[in-house]
Amino acid sequence: MDKAIKAAMEGLLRVATGETQHIRRANCPVNGSEDRQDDCPACQAIQRAEKLLKPQWADKAQVLETVIRRLDIG
């Protein structure tokens, strides 16, 4: 696996487990990609992954984001 993709996936895992927290200043993570915060570490990790994984894994990134929001672990 490409090192950049591996790092992006590890970043998503840290968001999913709560190790990397959303700062929750606005409506991230509630509104998802519509409300990403540039200074939010969790949003940054998700954005990095989205840039690297699109288009081939875009649906998987969306699935993970939805799981994070629904479980309220992000």
C-alpha cells in the first residue's frame, strides 16, 4: 500500500477511535463534509484521506464518515 494512503487510513482510524478529536467549534462532524473546519485536527485527517482516496475509494470514505458520525466517536 502506498505510504501516503496508509498514513491517511491511519489518520481516519485515529478519528474513528477518538484519539484525534473534532474541536466541535461549528457543526463538524454533524454536517460532514459540508462543515469541515480548517483548524480541526479530525477534519484535516478526513480531508487528507478524501483527497488521496478519491475517486477510487470515495464511497468507502463516506461510509467511514457516516459511521463516525452515527457512533459519535469522532
